[in-house]
Amino acid sequence: MRTVAEVAGWLEGFAPSRLAEKWDNVGLLWGDPGAEVERVMTCLTVTPETADEAIREGAGLIVSHHPILFRETKRIRADLPGTGFLWRLARAGVAIASPHTAFDSAADGINAGLCRRLGILDAVPIRPAAAPAAFKVVVFTPESDRDAVLAAAFAAGAGRIGDYDECSFAIPGQGTFRGGDSTSPTVGEKGRRESVAELRLEVVCPGGKLAGVLAAVRGAHSYEEPAIDVYPVESPPSELGAGRVGRLESPRSLGEFARAASGVLGVTVQVAGDLDAPVERVAVSCGAGDDFLGDAARMGAQALLTGEARFHRALEARATGVGLIVAGHHATERPGVEDLAERIALAFPDIIVWPSQDESDPLVAVDHAGRA
């Protein structure tokens, strides 16, 4: 039987919490990590409607894109409309996890999914996530020290590459040294140059664990003063980060692309800009992403598609010549929630997973005749 913690752990691997914005609240936010879970529901937001559906359908975990209790809440009472559904979820033993902006910025997260749907090719992050600092630690040891030094380095956190651990490389060579008057060499005598067969051992090390790894290596080494080199490691361009920008297969007018986006997302969109202007490079930011307009312009995009935009941002778009397409918060993020249900189901075939069927966009378009 699977637990809430196992599903939450998979979610952390898929959308690492380090990608979340500093103001965000992500991860397992509600419930018992050790509770068993047989059914999982995904949704955009936990509301009275989605909460009732989760309880009715026997979900043990809700994966909600938007976090619960995002702002300070002083009272959680069953008789208050803003918290009554949380009280019901607690009584039913339903846990809640939220990936939010970490999911937006994941390599195959919401924005990447929007690009696929909209036919945007070769998409890269608008604001790439900074790669964690990493180093290559090189230590020179006699053959007899190899196992002890490597074991100490691995135990301290070095040697992990992706899903592999205890990774290292060794090159044989010849080392020389001469100890001064105050030394007590492990090999040979002080004051005389010694030549010793040694190994050059290399391991990668996360920046946050460097000090511990160096201390562990020194503690396991038989030499009084082991030779250790530390090199910073450059990371390749990341697939992780906020927003996406890419190209269309062939240029289209802003109006043509906006109409195509409307059909793909199934909503009426709003557009700021010259509908006849050519568009080939397009930026995307789900939800409330109008603050990416300047980034989109700097990266050569002729249009930005997002969920929400402020009035003055639309004026800015029109003035700068970058088309702005506003498709709605729900429309730009709900498809990702549906994709996420499929991903969780593939990762956990023994769990029933579904996207909420009772969730709907709280905003409904009404025309001049009052028709929705």
C-alpha cells in the first residue's frame, strides 16, 4: 500500500521545491504523511466543490496546484465559509500537497505543456533556474587509502550524479613530496624527497556539502597533509525555470495565433497589439504572468501569452510592440493539472488518480445579449 509521503516524494522529484518562488508555499501542506492512499485527485484549487468531490470519491490525497492557507489564517472553523471545507477534509483524513510555482517551472511542467499544446517549438525558460553550486574534489592517495577515502567522501554526500551515487574516477600516477623539519611523513623520511605510486581520485560534490566532504576525506586519509584540489563545475543550460519562450513552425499574424490559442484552450482570449503584426517567437507564462512582458521583449519574442494581465501592462505591450494574449488563469493552468493526474497514475499504477470533475472556472464570459 502506498503512503501520502511516497506520492509527495515523487512530486518533489518531478517539481523540486527549490524551483518555487520565495513567496510561495509548496510541498505536503496538510495531513498525515504516513497515511495510506489508494485514490488521488488533482485540481487547480481546493474549494468547497473540489473538497466535497475528494471526500465523496474517497481520495486520500489531493494534489492541488494552488496552495491552501496561502495567506495567514487565524481561524479554521467548520462554520466559516473560507475554512469549513478544510475542516471536512481533516475529518475525512484527506491530505493536500501543492507544487504551484515549482510545477510551473519544472522541466516538463505547466508552461512546457502549454508550449506543446500551442505548437511552440524549442522552448527554453524565460528565467532559467540557477543551478545549485557544485564542485569536483580531487584527492591524491596511495592505493591502500582508496576505499577508506572514497567511503568517507560518499558518506559525507559526494559522488552523486543524477540517480546514481558513489560515483568516482581514479587515475594512477607518481607523486613526490619532501617533508620539512616539523613533519612526520607517513611514507619515507622528512628532509628527503620521496616518490610514491598514488591515485588521483575524483568525485563530484554539491556546494552545500563541500566542507563536510573535505573534512571527511582528510579524516580518512593516512597522510599528514593530503593534497586536495577543488574545482567549480559549470552546469549546462537548465531546462528548469520560470516561463518559456520558443518559436512557431512558421510565422503567423498575432490575430491568427490568438485565434489558434483560443481554439486550443477552449476560451475567448483578449489581445493587446496589432493583430496583423507577424509573430514567430512566442513567450508563455501560465497564471498571472504579465510581469514577463519585459523579459519576453528582451528575448526577441513578438508575443506573450499568459493567464492574467493588468490594464497598464496591456498599454505597455501595445507601446513596445509585443503582442499580449490573455487567456485566463484557469485556462492556462487547468490543462497542467490534467496532465499531472496522468503522470501520477503512470508513476503509481496501483493508485486510482483523476483530475477533479467538479472544478470549473469561476469567471464566465457573458456577451451583450446576456448569453454565457
